[in-house]
Amino acid sequence: MVGSSDSANRYRTPTEPIVVEAGEFLAGFRSVLMATTSTDGVPDASYAPFVRIDDNAFYVNLSELSTHTGNLLATPRISILFLQAENDTKQLFARKRLSFDAEAEVVERDSSRWCQVMDLFADKFGDIMDLIRPLQDFKMFRLVPRSAVYVRGFAQAYPIEASQLELLRQVNDL
């Protein structure tokens, strides 16, 4: 993402108000778009509902029957994306978006963290969690952001480095 050699030409320097704006944009989402890869480098695009707590990570609960779960277990690097709805933009080529380079970690089933996050899933998504929670084929992942890029429109791309990700911490489900 941010580490390319032409980043000086592609990115603007983010200010705190820009990062706060990115956090406000993020607050409007209940699901995340995910890009994972297999060990053979085969890409998979998917999505999942998510919750956040005050550790600045995204939590997803995924079935082992899905391709993205196998990919994350084998290759824990993930790109996640929040993309402005097509109906909410005047220009499809310049939709707002916030993308993260992240690492996935499995949250052990029935651990205190798992229970806390599952309760947040129930609060946020309702009765469906009564069906999903006991299913043994579901694994919870903690997606830990390493860096991000917030794009406001044409020629308005702002890298958000690890030290600035703390400004997005306020966006959580607690």
C-alpha cells in the first residue's frame, strides 16, 4: 500500500482533521470487504460483518466452509476495504474509500476476548447470533491494521501510518 516508490507522487500528507474524517467515514459501516490469498497466491474477494472494540482491530466471525477462512488460516495477511455506496456519489471514478493493510489472528473460541466480542456481535446484529454463536465451524479473527489509505476523491489520497491509526480507535462498538 503505502510503501511504494512513487508514494510521494500519489499521496498527500494527512492532517489530523483528515484522519478524523476517515474515522467518521468508517463509522458508517457494519461490514467490511476483504481480500485474501491462498498459499498458491489465488486471490479471493469477500465480505463479512464486523465489530470493533477499543484495541483498534476489526473482528470478524467466519465459517471454515468459506474460502476466505482457509486463506486467513494459511496466509494471515489481508487487505480490507470500506467503499462509499454507488448511490452516494456523483462520480463513480472518485468514490470515497478507506483501505487497510492488516494481519489476521485467530481468537481462541470461548476465551474471554471471544465471549466479549460475540456479545458485541449479538448487540449489533441481533438474533442471528443465537444461531451462529454455537456453530463450531466458525472462527473469529482479529484483523490488526498496520497502515491505511483514505481516498476522498480525485488526487486526494492520504496514507495513514501505524502511529496515526490511534485516531481511528474511537470508532468501536463498546
